[in-house]
Amino acid sequence: MSIYLLRRAADRASTAALYGCMALSAAVLGLILAFLAYRGVGAISWEFISDHPRAGMTEGGIVTPIAGTVQLILVSMAFAFPVGVTTAVYFNEYSRGGALTKALRLAVRSLASVPSVVLGLFGLAFFCVFLRFGASLLSAGLTLGCLALPTLITASETALQNVPREFRDASYALGGTRWQTIYKVVLPSAFPGIITGGILCVGRVAGETAPIMFTGAVFFAPGFARSIFDSVMALPYHIYVLATAGTRIDKTEPLQYGTILVLLALVLGISMVGIVARARLRKRL
Amino acid sequence: MEEAKMVTKSLFMSYSRNAPPALKDVTMDIRANSVTAFIGPSGCGKSTFLRCLNRMNDFVRDARITGRVLLDGMDIYSPEVDVTNLRRRVGMVFQRPNPFPFSIRENVAYGPKLLGARDESVIDEIVENSLRSAGLWEEARDRLNDMATSLSGGQQQRLCIARAIAVEPEVLLMDEPTSALDPIATARVEELVRELKRDYTVAIVTHNMQQAARVSDTTAFFLMGELVEYGPTDVIFTTPTDQRTEDYITGRFG
Ligand SMILES: Nc1ncnc2c1ncn2[C@@H]1O[C@H](COP(=O)(O)OP(=O)(O)O)[C@@H](O)[C@H]1O
Ligand SMILES: [Mg+2]
């Protein structure tokens, strides 16, 4: 009887602890958001998100870095998505675990653990200098793509592994070739999972500063990047600049928190779109 | 009596170099336009045998197969055989209904599209005919664009049969097609199997002896990878020659 009571007490205590920890994480997140909203919301206005920065960035808006960040996301994904998904397909569907695969896997794992600032320096040396892309949208986007690759590959591989064997069997039994099976059955079934991986990456790509500060993001640009060889402003770097380089802190600090809010909204917005798209795809598939 | 559609000669199969053979010296005929049932205790090699007939065992990397499997006299393991074409001729329905996560129509259209069907009206016709043959047309005609997963388990299995016959196979292999179904759905599939033999040669694995007795013309009894006995179903179930067969069908083991 006493053991029973003891167990029940232990059960209750652990449940309470679980809820406590959950509440704590939620509170920390809430606190951060509330703090940022409190500091930043005053800066938000139509002008703020539709104007270019003015007067040494102590006035005006942040439409230039917003556009730059969106462009960087597009370039990085245009590179990382096809490369990542193809690599995952190779790992999961074609390779038989030989030496080449082992080496490639090791490379991917190493890439995942490279600090982002090192990746930035690699981007500078390889894309900007060696490939002569200069400090540009292209170089910065490709560097961010490298950052996104490991996550994207891992997420895609998981999604591919989760495609039930039965679907493949059915396709092969109907006379499907390996490529037809992958292209028509496996990839469509894995797509919602791959999209999820893509969304996570976009969130990271949008928020990173170190990979872009040497490779294409600039302190100030007079307007939008019109070609992939132009340099760009980007939200995270703009935040960094506002926080460190200003002499008129009274004017730049509200702008800085406003920019943070916009970046957060952008990242959350992309996640929402992705989640909705994924739910739609799931339903349709 | 019809001629043999498929023949196996001294078929040995093992899943890896060191594993004991899963099939030992299996020699038998599968007659055209008839239903051949494979019975035997779990693990005796029924599925393995079936998967040798459409080379689905090719995906087992270390598998070793010796002996011959003939389809209309052609050795299906000879190097010049196109495996995808073989699998089109020898279709398969699996133990668990495994519709693709597509619409009902797209499931049936999958095979024909692999074969190059593009014309939507041709595809529509194939879809209708296949669903009719699988006894699913009346239930599915108004919801062809619904997800296949919205069907019940029994309907899904009939959809899988429709999908298999959409590519006009000559032989249809069925591996315990009713084991995941309730009795009513099972009865419908059994009825279907009896109808299918008019146009196809059917080989069906079942762990249910009543089912074998109900649907098949010929029954083959496997035990530990060996074909113990095969012959007309009524003979196997009334006057088997081998003691082990008699023990099995009278429920003394397995
Ligand atoms: N993919 C596989 N790899 C290794 N051994 C297998 C595999 N599939 C089946 N076997 C073995 O082969 C034997 C026959 O299995 P199976 O053909 O599935 O039997 P049944 O369908 O009659 O129940 C069993 O001993 C089983 O463990
Ligand atoms: Mg089996």
C-alpha cells in the first residue's frame, strides 16, 4: 500500500516537474517576445517598412534590408534545395554504403559543425575571390546555402526514410524502374517532410549574420540589388550595424528593435506559410 | 486441363550466403486460367516463393537463387529478360493494402502511365474497366478524385487489385490479400479471385485453409521451404498422399 502511495506521489511529482519545465520554456520565449515587442513596436509604421534608410540610418525605413534578406533566401534556397534533395536521394536511394558515401556523409556532418563565421570566410575565399563573384548577392546566397545544406539533407533523408516500403514495392511490382519509383512515388510522398526541412532552413538563413558579412551584405546600399552581382543590405546585418556602429543611439535604438521585430515576423511568417502549405500537401497526397 | 503458365524447376533460394535455404528444390507448375493456392505454416517460404515469380527478391542484396523459373517457357532469370516488363506481365497484390498516397484514379492510372499512357480518355477507360473488374466501380465512381486512403481497408485492397490489373498482367500473384481484412471484405475479395481466373492466372498465398479450399483449383502445401505436395484442391483436402499434409490440414500442427 505504501509503495503504491509512494509511486503515485512520484508520478504526480514528475508530472508537475514536466509541466513546470514546459511553462518555464514558454515563459522564457514569451518574455523575449514581449520585451522585443515592447521596445520595437513604437518604430513600426508603414513608412518604416516601405522606405529606404535615410540620414545615416538614423531615419527612414528598412525596405532595403527586407528586400535583401528575401533575395538572399531565394538565392540560397535555389542553390541548396535542389542540391540538398538530390544528395539525400543519392544517400537514401542509390548508395550502397560504400567508401564514397561514407566520405560524403562525413563531409556533410563536418559542414554542419563548421562555425558560421568560418563558413563566411570560406565564402569570401571561394565564391567572392576564387570564383570571382565578388561581394554580391550571389556569393552571400551561396554561402548561406552551404549553411543550410546539412539541415536540408538530413531533413530530406528523414523524409525519404519515412516513405513506407510498401509504396516502393507497389511501384516496382507494377513494372516501375528505380528512377520512376523515386520520381513518381517516393519524392511526392516525402515532399511534405522535405518542405518542413526547407522551412527550418529558411528561418536560419534569414537570421544569420556571420556568413554574409564578408560575402555580400553591406553596411549601406542606396537601393535594391538589381542583379545577383550587386551587394545587398540584409536584416540581421542591419541590426548588427545599428547596434554597434551608430553614434546616435537615441535615434538608432528604436529602429534596431523595430528591425528585430520585422525579422522575427518575416521568419515566423515564412514558417506559417510553410506549415499551411505542408498541411495542404499532406491532405492532397 | 490447361497448360502451365509458369513453371519452376529445382528452385533453391536463400536470403544470404550463410542462411539456410528458404526454398529447397521446388518444382511445380502454375496452370493458366486457374487459381493456385499456397498453404503452409508461417515462415515456410510461401511469400519467398511468390516473390521469386516476379523477381521481387532481386531487392534482397545477398539473395541467392538457383534453378529455373519459366513464364510461357521463357526463363525469367536469364540475363536478357527486362525485369520491369516481367513485373508488368506478372502483377502482385500485397498482404497489407498499399495504395499510393494519391487519388483513387491516380492509383489505378499509375501503371498505365508508366507504360506511356497519356491520353486522358484512354486512361479514364482503363480506370473504369479496372475498377469494374475489381468490383469497386460502383463504390468509387463518384469519388475518383478522393484520396485512396479515404477508402475502407477492404476497398483499398480491391483498389490495389484494380491497380495491378490496370497494366493487363497475365499472372496475378496475391500474398495473403485478405489477412488485414474483416470477414465481409474477405468474402468480396474471394469472390473476385474466383472471377479473375477467367482472364488471369492467379497464384494466392493464404494461411487460411478454408480460403484455399474455397477459391483455388490447385493447392500446394509448403513446409520449411519444401514443396511437400501439390495437386487438385479437392484431392489435397480430402485424400492427401503425404502424412505431413494430412497433419496440417487436419490442424494437428501449424
Ligand atoms: N528479407 C528476408 N531476409 C532474410 N530472411 C527472410 C526474409 N524474408 C523472409 N525470410 C525468411 O525466410 C523464411 C520464409 O519466409 P516467408 O517466405 O516470408 O514465409 P511465409 O510467407 O510462408 O510465412 C523465413 O524463415 C523467414 O524468416
Ligand atoms: Mg508470408
